Amino acid sequence: MKGAIDLLVWVYNQRAGAENLIKEANNDAGLAAHPSRQWAANCVHFQLVMLAYNLNCWLLLFNREEKLAVDDLKHTTLVTARLRFLFMAAKIWRHAGRVGISYSDQYPERGLFQRLMDRLRNIAMGPTGFRPVLAKTLSG
């Protein structure tokens, strides 16, 4: 009997986590909005919202610390990620054939964002596909 109760609690906890993700997609990513009266347009809107949500999840996984396992990651909502990465004081410059970005000294996420940008720049093809950018696998 104990095994059945443990399974029931596990299933319920997974469902509760999924409901929070659905709520986040509805409220933060705009999934609850139906921008058109046309079914096809709303289907496209749904696909774009889900793509944005999944890209945010991928971005957070890609930017994790190398020593941190995926199971140890804390969930970051879409709103928090947007505030951390999109609303920043920075200047894009071009000089002597180079393009760069300079961040404000007051930007608290400067190191985190720079690590993300360095990892994105290091993506390269290998003989069987893309080479890993992180030293450890995502499973830990």
C-alpha cells in the first residue's frame, strides 16, 4: 500500500509543477491572448509563444554553471529572465572593422550575460554535429 501512496504523491506533485508552467506560459508569455478571430492565426500565435517559452528554457540551461547539475537548477520565470537579459544598459559599438558591446558598470548580471555570450560564440560544428560548449553533460 505504501508504494501506491508514494506514486500518487509523485504524480500529484508532477501535475502541480505542470500547472505552474502552464500558468507561466499563459500569463508571462502571452499564451492566454487570442490575437485574431481566425483559427489559423491563433495557431501560429500559439506556436510562436511556445517557441519563445522553450527558447527561454534552453537559454537558462545553456547558461548554467558548469558544475551545476540540471536537477539542482532553480526555475527562473520568463519575466525574470526578460528583466535580467533584455532590459540592460549597454552600447553596441563598431570600430576598426570590429563590432562589440559595452555594458554599464551598474549592470549586476554583467558576468552572467558575458558567459552566455561567450558560450554562444563558441558553438561550432564537429565531425558528427555540434561540439559541446559545456564541459559536463546536461544530465550532471
